[in-house]
Amino acid sequence: MFRNKIIEIKMLIEKLKTVYTKMFKDKLDVLQIAIDDTRSRIDLDENIISVFYQAKKTPRYQSVFDKKDPLISVCIGTYNRAELLVERSLKSILNQSYSNLEIIVVGDHCTDDTERLVLDIKDPRIKFKNLSRRGNYPENPDFRWMVAGTDTVNYALGIAKGDFITHLDDDDEHLPDRIEKLVKFIQENRADFIYHPFYREDKNGKWCINHALELMIGCVSTSSIFYHRWFCKIPWDINAYKYHEPGDWNRLRKIRYLHPRALRFPEPLLKHYKQRTQIDK
């Protein structure tokens, strides 16, 4: 009987720990969002929320939700990963079940054979640009990791013609039906922005699922988002590291600040491989 009481008490303690941990996390999340919103208010034009909501009311903004087979721009920034880019990343896009694509590959002043291998594919949907010089990234390797590739993605956004925009890192891959499923989902729900879970390879080579339960740092990846082309107006910031923020999250928290209709698609549609060292980036 005494042993049973001990077990009951232990179970109660574990239950209380779970409850209070969640309560504490929720309070931290609210605080973090408040901090993020303050940063975004400083970073963005003071009128951008009203500009966004005015744009949403226009026929031009809404028309993309009613198009049959809208054009999708897939933006890929790369630096000297020619084989991974072609054999993994690009192959996963070319093998998509959805075909109305514009694939924009931008090199961060690649010095390997990236250009030759990409152009050898001979697919008219692919556009390739190798920037004439590398981005002016910070010397500190941790800070450089946060913002490496900023110029490539901003260049891609600047020329993208798609109705909807998505991204893929040059060493990751999308599942074959990803774009088809997301086009249907975003149009049916008339969402501005969607994100989804993804498979993540850990440092030991084991795969797990990032469930992406919230639009929060650590829950989303550059390659796990899909959105209305209006958000091309919000570029990556090469100074994101000054907030100790990765460049993709720095941009996403600004988008979240606008309170778009942001929805989570429930299926994992990306394989995010463990990253090589960023010291050479």
C-alpha cells in the first residue's frame, strides 16, 4: 500500500512538472513574440501593416488563389556545392509532380563547376545567375553562418515571377509531391503563408521529425515555407546576425509581425540534411 502511494505521488509530481513546464514555456513564448514584434516594428516601415492589408483586398492579390496551375518560383542559393545541388536539390525539384515551375538558382560567386553542371541540365524552367562577387559577410564564422547566402536569395526574389514563392537549400531535397500538395492547400484556404513539418538528419546521421507546431524560431526552415509573392517585398537582412538571429528567421519574424493568414500543413515534405561546417562559407 505504501509503495502504491509512493507511485501515485511520483505520477502526480510528473504531471505537475509537465503542466508547469508548458505554462512556463507558453509565458516565454508570449514574451519572445513581444520582443520579436518590437524588433520588427523598428526594422520595418511603420506603415507596412496597413500597406499589406490594403494589398490583400485588391483583385490582383486575390487572383492567385483562383488560378489554375499558378506559376511557382523555387529559389535556390548556392555556393560551391555543385554535385549536391544537381544530384539532390535540383533533382528533387525537377522530379516534382507539379510542373509549372520557375527554378531560380543563384550562385554566391561560385568558383567550382556549378554553372556548367546546372546549364548542362537543359531544362528551360531553370534560370542560373552566378553573382560577380561574394556577399560582404562578417568574419566571425558563427555570424557568417547566420547570414551566408543573403545576396543570393535576395537576387532570386528580385527576379521571381511566380504567383507563389518557395525555397530549397542547395543540400536538401523536397518530397516529390510537395509543391502539388501545397498549391492545393494554399489556394483552398486562401492562406498568405504556409509552413510544414520536415525530416531532419541529426549529427549522428539519424532522422527525426521537426513537427513545426508553431511559426517560431527552430520550428521552421527556409525550405519548409511557401507563400504569396507579395512577401518578396520583405528581403533577407545581411545584418540579422547583429540580433544573433539566423537570416531566415529574421525575415520570418517580420512576416509574422504582419499577422498574415499563416497555416500549418500537417505532413513532412522536406528532408533537411545535417549541415557541413560553415567556416568556408
